[in-house]
Amino acid sequence: MSKILVTKPFQAPYEEVSAEIQRAWDAQWLTNNGPLLNEFEEKLNGFLGTSDCSIVSNGTIAIQVAIKAFNLSGEIITTPFSYVATTSSIVWEGCTPVFVDIDPFTFNIDVDKIEAAITEKTSAILATHVFGVPCNVDAIAKLADQYKLKVIYDAAHCFGTEINGKSVMSFGHLSTLSLHATKLMHCVEGGAIFVNDHSPKVDSLSGKVSPLRYRIDRLRNFGHYGPEIFDGVGINAKNSEIHAAIGIVNLRYAQEIIADRARQHDVYNSILLGSGLKFPHIEDNVQWNKSYYPVVFQSEQEALHVYNGLGNENIIARRYFYPALNTLSYIEEQGDTPVASEISKSILCLPLYFGLENEIITQISHRVVELCDEFRS
């Protein structure tokens, strides 16, 4: 078998991509909040049913800008089971991550343990919808209201996921999305911040926007409010017209990509369900985008046996997410997170990308079962 990667970027027909890039090329406007980027924001809002999307250069800077937009300080309650950017962004912005263990069924932050972690220094909750599976947003909102905390969701994996037919991006004060090439929906490099601010609109260079969106617009563009006017400190978090062009094209295929993910899950499930493995629990009111295929094994040793066995046959799985973030070298207060520790050691994501053939998925699945049986015998 030729090498099967854990993921591959979706690539739309090149002639479609080049046609959109040509629009930017002809306009000689390649960056700085150009017309294609504004169009991409509008089309993302239209597809997701959201109202206010701000495109930035990547998903990590989206989290950092979100933290800065609220001038957060002190402690931010977060999850130890996520990609490193969730924690590193908190530290980068001068705040202290406080880790709460995860739910053993959804792998998301355990809402029943958040309240005990709240102190007078707590300013926000930054939770990840792991693998695109939503957190308990109602319970988190209730706690945030009670303790007057901001809620930021790392929704990097969540393009297309809905709760009761409503985009996950619509929850929290801010939600951030990754548009990196490995994601279900991408523009090669990119991210987005979804602003859920219903305050009265204020004047901005792009028209009437909410106060929070106004601040994000300034933060992502050096603080600019006009060529010679600056409103506060900002950075360069802008994205280009070339990336927007690719995003506009890929968005045309979003439904097809999501449907293809569902097909692949069905093939994996037909073989792996009931084999003594554990999968994330999905609530009945959730329409999951199935952006990953995570499998929790019975132990770290079993997971490593499968990981190495697949690797020997050129099948690349990934220990995603490992290690638990509260074990990073720059984290002083690790907290007690036994569930996250166990799951992070014993989880693998299996290959999943657009067009992966049923025959290959079947071979991978049977090999996983064989390797588990071999380890358990």
C-alpha cells in the first residue's frame, strides 16, 4: 500500500482557483482588506448563517486577537485537551491558563468542574469544541453570566457543525475558526473571528459595525482607522486577496466535503464500532461535521501498538491531541486532570480526507481491529 497520510488538503479545480486569483491580479489589490476578502467574509456568513465574520491570517492569531479584544488579564479557564495554540495564545497574551479536566464522553471541558476553578482573578473561559464536537454551551453561558466572565470558543474544527440547526460559531462572545489547509474548509492559511455582539452599531471604515467588531478591525490592522489615524495598539493579522480567492472557491464545495466526511465515517463505523474502542459522544441536537475520526484505545500501550503497526504499513495516524497541554514545559500550575491525561495518551486520529476511498478505509479499519486483537491476546 502506498503511503496513506492522516490528512490531505482539499484542492478545488485549479482553473476555478486561478480565475478568482485573476480577479485580484487584475484589480492590483492583493491585501489590506480587499474586495475578495470582504466577499469571502460575506459568503462565510451566508453559508453558516452567522452575522459577523472577521477574516484573519490564521487560527492562532484569531485566538490572540480575541483575548486582546476584551483586554483580558489574570486567569483564563481552559482545557488541557486541545491543540497547543489554545494554551500558547493565553500565555502569549500575558494571562494564566487554569486547566479544568475534560468530560470522558465528549472530550470537551467538563462543565461540572469549571465553577470550582473560578477565582477573583478569573476573567474568561476559553473552551475548545474538540474535533468539532460542541461543548455544553448552555451550561458555560450560564456560568459566564453568573460570574460575569467572557466566553471565547476555540472552534477551529467546527466549520459546518450546528446545534439545533444553528452554527456553533454563533455561541460565546467570540468564536474562532481555523482555515488552515488541513481543515475541512480552508484558504491555505487563514482564520476567522465570529463576533456575537448585539450592541448598537458604531461607525467604522467598513460601515456600521458592533463595538467589538470595531475593536477587532483595529487590532488586526495595526490600530488603523484611516491612513493617518490610529485607535489603539494593533498588529498585522490581515489576510490576503489570494487566500480569500482560494477560500471563495473552496466554499463552493463545502457541502460536498462535509458529505464526503460522513461517507468515510460510515465506512469506519461499520467495522470499528463494537470493537472495544471509544468514540466521542454526540448529542442528539448536534449536527456534527465529522471533521476527524478520533479513536480512544483501551490504554496508551494499545494505542502505540496500533500507531506503530499502521506506520509500518505506511498508514499514518496521529496522536491528536498529545501531550496534554497542562504538561507543557512553560506551564507552572498543571492542575489535576486525570481524564485528559488518560485520553491524550490513548487516542489516535485515523486517516480522513476528501476522496479517501472506501476500499482503503476498509483496509485501515480491519488492520486496526487486527492490531488490537494482537495486543489484547
